Amino acid sequence: MNVPFDKLARLRQLWTAGLSALDCGLELGLVGEPAEIREAVLEAIEAGTRRPLEDRKAAKQKREKDKAEKEELAGFGVSFDGVTGDLEGDDEIPVEQRRTVLQLTSKTCAWPVGDPKLPGFFFCGGETHNEECYCKRHCWAAYRSLSRRKSA
């Protein structure tokens, strides 16, 4: 089953409006099993919606930048202690950098260290990285991929 060429423009309109693949197919008058309709619509959308070259180049540049940053952050060698979930080395955070919840701002790392029920609990307080809520080291730990989690 194929989507007729004269209906591709309407298909793009329906798809960008948020309709599901099956709903798009039914709206266009395609007849068949729901799975066949979905498959035909998705194939037509994939074939007819290739991004412009400029967008592909920008996406490639972003991937390369992200890869370089991951390689830079990989040097942290972060590991968890397995009991409290704290990162090893968090106890070495300078006292003047540490923050309480009332001292946190959008520019300070909000990574919690220790047990909130015990004295000595604090937040990292380091400078945030790329407008995230954590510093570089804690961003690396918080947003690492599943494969890195399993190997840690």
C-alpha cells in the first residue's frame, strides 16, 4: 500500500498537526488493516520529510560538539559509594563552596551530598554547567548514558 502522490501535501499537514499515523491514513481515505495503513503513512512521511542540508550540517556539528564535551567529561572517573548514592570525592568539596537549600541559586550546583536527615548535609554549590542545575562533574554523573551506568 502506498500513499498517492497527490495526497502527500495533505499528509504532511495532518502529521504536523499532531495526528497519529493511523488517523492520518484514515483521514486520507486509505483502506486496509490498521498496521498496513500506519506502515504506509510512516514510509511516506519518512521519504518526504528529509531535513534540508543546512539542518543536517547543524545537527552534525552539534553531535561533534557533544562528543568532544563527553570526552572531556569522561576524565572525571566518577563512581558511587553504593550506600548513600553520593559520589566518591564529594566529601572533598571545599567548605566555602558548600550550600544549604536557602543559599542555592540558578548559578550554583544543586547536587545533594549526604543524608538530608543528618547534620552535615549540603549541596555542592559549584558553578553550574551549560545552564543545567549541576556543575560539570555532577552533570556527567546525572546525565550519563545507560551503558556508562552499567559499567560504573
